[in-house]
Amino acid sequence: MPRSQLRKNLLIAALALAAADAAATDVFVTSISPTQVQLIVDGKVARTLRPNEVSPEGVKVLEIKSGAVVLQVDGRPVQVGLGQSTVRATVLRADPRGHFVVTAMINNVPVPAMIDTGATTILVNWNQALQMGIDPRQGQRVMTQTANGPSVAWVVTFARVQIGDIVLSNVPGAVTEGGAEKLSLVLIGMSFLRHVEMRRSGDTMTLSRPAF
């Protein structure tokens, strides 16, 4: 099997696995009154519910507050305001080479990044790590395998990683030797992606995650 086809198959399998693990019910609040709320479930079904009522999708209204409602979604309570959703999502578009490139915020530092389901972790270069307030030498030194061959890296933890509206804390990562000449784009690997749902349609990829 050609390498390009193998990589494509691995990408599809990884996306399917992540979607199965991270799928969440999307509930959008369109109206709140003292006695009932109106919701849109998974972007297609409108429901009107009163306290203690449960929709066919399993969404239960626990309490109506001033300007907010407490719902039970996927077995967990979550407070949602008017015009808010229980799911955070961001939409990415592929570049001419088929890569999904985005500006990520890592430790509040904006960096050009690429979604890479073949990467185990988030990988940044040495200069980027220093900008993020990380001393790579404090991490464990390991050998990694990249597209350019074996490379030395240091294991670190990123306090905050944000892509679009999705934010994760304490995400495992690694720092490679050198600067942009060694690694021009941050690789967003599975240490981040395993916590989100990934859906691809043509040249569009949607990343989503429960807001609670």
C-alpha cells in the first residue's frame, strides 16, 4: 500500500476513534422563561421543557435561574445561559496540501500549528518553548521519531492549550532541538486531540468538546 494511502487510512481511523470516545450532546439554549426553556439539541431538534422534564434525547431541566438554566446532559449537570451551548467547537479548513493549519495559543503565546494525528503529543521547537516560559532542560530527555528522522526532545507539560474556543489545561508535550529551521509548525498531536471530537467533511474539520 502506498505510504500516502496508509497515512490517509490512519487519519480516518484516528478521527473515528476520537469521535467515538469524545462524542457529546450539543444543546443550544434559545429561550428562557421563569417556567420553561427552549432548546435545540444536536443542531436539529427543537424542544420546550419545564423543570424536571426530560427530552427524548435524555436532556433534563434541573433548574431555571435568572438568565440561565441548569441541565443534565450526558449524565452531568451544566449551567447554560441564553444563547450558549453545552459544546465548544472550532472549524478548520485544509490548506492546498490537505493540512489543517491553525493559530494555537499555548501558555498564552500564539503559534502557527498543524493538526497531526500521527503525533503522540504536542511538539514545539526550543525557541517557542522559551517564549512560553518553559525551560526544556527541566524535562526528561528522550529520542523521538519525526519525518526527518530521529530527534532529541524534552518532555514537558503545557499549562494551557487553546485552539479556537477549545481550551485544555496541563497537556503533555515535548520540545525539540533548534528553532523554526528545525520545526516551523507546532504539531498538535493526540495528547490534545484525544480529548476532542473530530469530524471531517471534505476540506473541513470540526473540533468540538463539552463546555463542562
